[in-house]
Amino acid sequence: MSKITMAAAAAAGYVLGARAGRERYDQIVQKAEGAWNNPKVQKGKRRAQEKAEGKANEMSGDDSTPATSPAAPEDNQFNV
């Protein structure tokens, strides 16, 4: 891709994004937060996390200790 084509694409993206504006961005964020905080999504997240921890423990040969990271609290992992 030439520099002129890339600059034109960037300019078009900027203009189209600016037209959508902050209001649309806020709507998207609100919908994403609503989906993430949905009880069914949280249940799926917990199940996936438990399964991943089980597999990690299985691979390490230790089934007694959960594989959690103290640096990443589970409730704040994917805040939008």
C-alpha cells in the first residue's frame, strides 16, 4: 500500500469516526458493559475460568491448588 493510499484511508477513517462522535461511542460502551455484566455472561466466564484452572492444574500435575494470579483480580479483568 502506498503512502498516499494509506494517508487517504486514515483520513477517511478519521472523518467517518468523527461523524459518529462521542454519543455513538458512549452508546457502544454502554451496550458492551451491559453485555459483560449480564448474569449469563458472568456465569460463562466463571465456568471458562474454572475449566482453564482445572486444565492448568492438570498440566502442572497439581489438582489441589487453583491457578489464580494475585495481580489480576477476577472482577476487574475486562473493564470497558
